[in-house]
Amino acid sequence: MVLNGGLRYEWFTVGNNDEILISNADIDPTVDEFKSNLSPRLGVAFPITDRDKFFFHYGRFTQWPSRVYLFRTQDPVGSSGTLGNPNLEPELTVSYQAGISHQFTDDIAGNFVVSTRTSTA
């Protein structure tokens, strides 16, 4: 049996609050200078027979917004349509995967895998 586990700690900063000037009334002027996230991962694999194995994986993944979207101009006149917002939250993806692997011959093997992902922005 194989058991893999991990914990990823991410720390993100948008900069100093004194330097971030919010000029748009639609954006909250209080900016969290530091943001952090914990992302656990877990994997399990174990043999069923000498030619079959079962495996499972759970993962939580974070994608922080690009700085282009955090600090683009907040002036709607002359802008390309996207206003900067330093309060944007990261995109979160949760992934599950389970499967069975079978070795048909010494040179041929196959997998049957079921996986799902959910994302929130």
C-alpha cells in the first residue's frame, strides 16, 4: 500500500496598503495586504491482486489572480473595460480521482479512471 500526503501553504501579498489607492466607489477601499491559503493533497494506492491495483487522489489547488487584474487602472474612461481590484479572491479547484489499473500482459496495461473537478472563483 502506498499513501501520499501533502500540505501546501501559499502566502500572497498585493503590496503595502498605503501605496494602493482605490479611486472607484464600487471597490472596497480596505485592502488585505497579506493573503494565505492551505492546500491539502492525499493519494492512496494499493494492490488488489498481483496484476490489479486501486488508486485514489484528492487535491485542493489555488490559483491567485494575475497582478494585471489587481492593479489595472480604476478609471473607466479610456480603460480596456477591466477595472483593477486588489481585493480579488483566488480561484479554488477541488479535484477527486479514483481508478483501477490492470496489467493484461507483461507489456500491456490499462486504466479505468473516474475524476471530477469543481472550481469556484
